[in-house]
Amino acid sequence: MWVSMMALSLVLAVTISQTVVNPPRTDDETETLTSAGEAVEAVLETASHPWCSVFLFTDGTTSTSSVLTMLDRLPASWGVAVFEVAVDGRDANMTQAQLSRVVDEARRLRQVSWCVTVVVVSDDPAFLAAFAEWSLKGRLLVWPTRLLVVTRRPLSELLNLNKSLSMMNAMLLVVDDATNTKRCSVYMHLPYSHRGAQAVQLASWIPHRGLTLSSHLQLFPNKFSPFIQRPTLVVTMQETVLTRAVMKSDPETPGDQRLSFTGLIPNLLQTVARSTNFSYRFSRPPDRTWGTRQPDGSWSGMVGVVSRGEADISPGPFAISASRAEVVDFTWPVSVSYSRIMAPRGRPEVDPWGFLLPLTPLVWTATMTALLVLSTTIFLLVTCLAQNNVNRTIWTVDVYGLIRVLLQQNISELSDWWWWERLVLAVWMLMTLVLTRSYAGNLMSLLAVRHISEPYKTLREVLDDPSVTMIWQDNSASVQYFRTTDHGIFREVGEAETAGRIRFLSLKEYGSVVAPLLRRGDHVLIEEETVIKMLMAQDFTYTGRCDFHTSREQYLTIMLSMITQKNSPLIPALHNRIMRVMEAGLFDQWLKEIIPNSTSCLHPPTKITVNTSLSIVSIWGMFMALSTGHVLGSLVFGFEFLSDRLSLVS
């Protein structure tokens, strides 16, 4: 960068032209650049920054001596570049090609400059119009770059420049030397003014008085922040779950009805419009969609309307994407969000094996281990002492006694127990008392608990279930993405569309269609978090229940913004206003006000308690365990009976 700037400071002239023989001038004073030289110097000294460079463009009618004289006058401490586009005797196509080359070279030079003021000198309205057009196409005249057009033509002959100059950081310096007193006037075209609108005079210059301001405005004023005169912009918008279309009475509108919108985004638009000093009227896109690229390269929906220049702004909000950025410009993001899955929740159900839940697996294991250890210890001790006490050889009686205590049954024979056996039994009874009382209390509580399942927590679970249909927003940036990607899980989503597992709906249809489809259990919605929050809040308001849940995973980071036409000078003004709204927290506050119950179903419980009678459905697991025990007992009884008969026969 430093080397480039040093090179720029040494530039005297850069001429890009074909060899053209211009007729010699006998009176150098008749040249426009010479007549306006002092006025141009005064304007640049007043308005330019000390670190700015100057690009001087001529149409080939200005002599070299006039250019060199002007170079000495220009206040450009960081360098001057001179570009010449010869148009004498050339057809329009050759002029357009030459302008394209020159603008491209100038743009490269501008990119290594801190600040640039472009001075264009010509008395040819066609050349000036072509230069303005190619400067915008070639991104030479971005808003920080100032443009000063110097000409002798009166304003009435420059009407074709009105629209172009009104959208640039540009001024028009008109030289009037028809009388004995040479005079120069500086004008500015206001943005979004009609074709025949008069330019605003900012200053005038005469030799003996110098430069004099004609209004309270400074030279090169910021025409867009705020607007000097209140224009009316065209805003294209579509109804969504966050935005509602209404028709308002307006006698000045054909049919006495005017389209309007209410909601979160219209609130933001109204705040920005009031701060920037513009009014607006709404229009709808023909296909009622956001916009995607079509096979022929065109764009549908609101993106297409703005890119074709049929509307100035669309508040959307739109997901920022590289493909959209090719045809429109994005403002500062109004929200940074993610996509989630919205799926139906299951019905409250009782776990049939809930009778096992009062004790954790570790407690069950510890209890069985303690019973086994005590039984083994009693067996070993009784075996060792059996030779002194023949009646105590049946150790299984003691083991069954421990089991009876665990099952809260009585023990009738304790007279022949050793004292240490009674001590072990007493400790065991104390432990089982605490254990069984805790089990009974927890079981009673758990029988009142209903479990609510939440399927489809991940996109993988959705893709692995062929019976589920996914709902996506029609013509959205997310749809554009999974249709074009060739890797990852979203490639599988694109394959699911081919298999007929995707249903497309517009945002307007969400409110009436999504909830019934999801309740059927065979549909899920994949959408941006704010929209899902709105749908769940609306459903909770109507039903008083949280029938839906969202996925754990987040997908497709989405930055939502307004859009304007490509290279629109509105962008800096909208950037500033939207950033202030976001930093002040107004957007989040409006979201809470517009979406009642917005947080009621964000984290619904997966377990609830009820007060109702038990049914066989709730405790069939207990009967299953009882039946299994009876079957096993019968098998053991049959085995013992057969063994006893076989022993008698033998």
C-alpha cells in the first residue's frame, strides 16, 4: 500500500486514448477547463481533504497546455492522475469500449488511494452521460469518491444526467461566460427527484469575489443522511408470520385503498425512514416469494424486483448469501440466527417399567450383593459350627429368612439362631426398612409422572426416517443452498427432495398449515429460529399447550438484512440507523411485544405429574414381572416334582 501511494504521488498524467488529431485552438481562453480553472481550484480547496488525490478526465477536446496549467492549480498533495478519452469522430461503441478501459484503470488507482476526487471536463452531454453510466458499472464512483462535473452546457441540456448525478456524491459546475463577467455556478441534484426537477444551487464563483455559498449546505453534502428533501421510495414486501398486510384508506391512492404492513420489520422500516427523512409506498412481488436464481440467470421474488430497479428497498429480512450479493446490496444485519427443526412432541405416557425407577441400578446391585455376601457368610459359619449343633445344619433356612425380611414378611422360628445371626438379622432389617420405605414413597411419586417423548432432535434422525416429510420455505436461501451443494448432510436433503420427501410452503402459509401437518406426526419444519418461535407462541396462545419442540442442533447460520439496489448510496445511511436500533435493544423489545408467549415453549418439560387413577396400561410392567415369576416358579416346581418321582422309581 505504501509503495502504491508513493507511486501515485509522483504521477503527473496518465493518458489512455487512441491517436486523434484535434484541430488546433487559436484562443486557449475558450476552453472549458481554462475558463473554470480558478473555480475548480476554489471548490477543491474548500471541499477536498488534504490527503485526497485528484483524477482529471477529459474528452480529448482539452489542450495539453490547459491540462498542465490546471495540474499546477489543483490542491492534491497526494498526486494527480489525468485520463483522456478521445471521442471526436468516433462512434458510440468505440467510445463505450474506451470508457470501459479508462474507468477500469482509474478504479484500480482509486483502490490504492486514501481519498479521491474525480473531475470530469466536457461539453458533450452524451460523453458525460456515458461516463456516469460506466463509472457506476465499473465501481469507480463509490460514495466516498467525489465527482465534480465541469461543463459549459446549460442545465436544460443536461437533463439526461439528473438521475445519475442524483445518486452520486457529485456536483455540477456550469461555466457561464456569455456575458462580459465570467461566472461559474455549482449545482447538486437531489436523489429520487423526478426527471424535470431543478438542481439545487450550492455556490457561485466570480473572479472578484471568489467562491460564495448560496445555501446553508456545504459543498459535497451527504444527500442521503438524512435526505435534504423528503423523497418517496418504493418498498417491496411480502406477508409473513412476523408481518401482516393491511389495506388502509387513502383518498390520494387509486381505489382509495393503500397497501400497508404491520409487524416487527415494518416497525424497523418506519424507524429508519423517520430518521433518514424519507417516505415510502409498498408493493408486492408478483410471485409472493423472497427470491431465488432461476435457470435462465434471472431472479424471482423480492430479490428480482429490487435487482431490476422496480423497487428501491426490500426490508425482508433476507438471508445474506453470495449469489444474492451479486445482484443486490445488503444492509447491516438486523438479526443473526440459525435454522432448527420444529417437530411434534409425543403424548404424555407412563413408563410401564417405572417400578424399577425408584432405585438406581447401582442401588439394586448393592442390595443384591449385600444379600449374597450375607448368605455366603452364614453358610460358611453354620457349616463350621454344624458339628457342635446338628439342628443348625440347614443353612438355607437362614438365607430364606434374609429374603423374607427384604420382602417384608415375618420370621417365626428364631429360637435356634446363634446370637451373631440375630445381630446380622437386626442390621439387615434396619437397612431393608429404610430401603423399602424409600422405594414405596418414590414409586408412588413416579406413578404420577407422565413422560413426553421428543423425537427428531437431529437432522440425521429426520433423514433416517423415510416416513417423515420435511417442510422448507419456498424460494429461500436455504433451499438454494441444499439444491446446489454437493457434499455434507445437506446433499442428502437435496436427494430427499428428489425422493419427494420435501414440501415447500410460503411464509404466509405457515400460520394455517404448519401446525396441523406437524400434529399428524409425519411432518417436521426446518426454519429460522425466530419464525419457529413465532409459530410455537401462536399455537400456545390458541391451545394453551406446548405441542412442539425444537432440535438440539442448529444449522445454516443466517444473517438477516434488508436489501437495496446494487451500489445504492442508501447503504451507508441504512447501516448507521440499523446498527443504532440493534445496539439500543429496540429490535429485541419489539420482538417480545409482537410475539406474546414467545418464551413459553422454548424449553417445555419432558416430564409432567398428574393426579389420576392408575390403569392397567400404567402398571402392566408389574404384572409382566409377576407373570414371569409365576412361570419360572411353575417350571421349578415341575422340575422338582419330576426329580422326586424319578428318585422314588429308582
